[in-house]
Amino acid sequence: MASVTLDTGSRVGELCAREDLSPALEEVRIVRRPQNARPDDPVSVGVYPLRRATRAALQPGSWCTAC
């Protein structure tokens, strides 16, 4: 997840609420929720490309032998 953070600049809470990871693991869609925002403030959605190293790390079984 550290690579996803570096690729997107997202915070931990935004990654926990991650909306969508593309099937090919090429990009991720993240709902940005600014800190200190009011409930009626609009949220923004960003689609961020992932680096090749990040895609490799996200492959099933690449880092967790039990996955």
C-alpha cells in the first residue's frame, strides 16, 4: 500500500475507502475527503495511474504466500 500512497498522494483513510481498482491494476479511483471539510462540502474523485512496480506488488500472491 505504500506504493499506492506514493503514486496517488492519498492518505490512509482515503485508501481504506478505496472505491475501485481497475481489473488490470493499471489505475485506482480514490474519493478524496479533505481534512477539516464540512459535511456539505463536495468530495472529489480522482483516477490515478499506478506504476509498474505498484502493479506488480498488487498481484495476488506477490507478497503474501497465503493470498
